[in-house]
Amino acid sequence: MLTAHRGLGIDDTHFDVVVKHLSDTLLSLGLPEDIMAEVVEICESLRDDVLGKGWNVINELLLLFLL
């Protein structure tokens, strides 16, 4: 997630909008609320990586090594 979203300028507002759209879509499809809550929880667990908050020098070095 870190690498895929790095440099895209995504912030909390963008992330919140995507999660809201996803939730609204799942609701319109009739997905049970408990499953929707689980999907949102999974999204939230990825927030820091998507926003690049987990990026550090170690990640940078690993990326260079893997490329």
C-alpha cells in the first residue's frame, strides 16, 4: 500500500470520501451492517499506509533494494 499510493498527495479527506462512497455502495446493495462495519474496519487499518504515514527510511531502502 505504501508504494502504490506514495506521492499521490492523498490526505485524510480523500481517504474519508473513498470509504464513504464504498459504504454507501455497500448499503445500496443491501449488505448487512455488520459486514459493512468489518469492511470499513479493514479500510481503516490501511489508512496510515495509504496516506504514507508509515513511510520511513527503512521502507525507502527496501524499495531501492527491491527495484
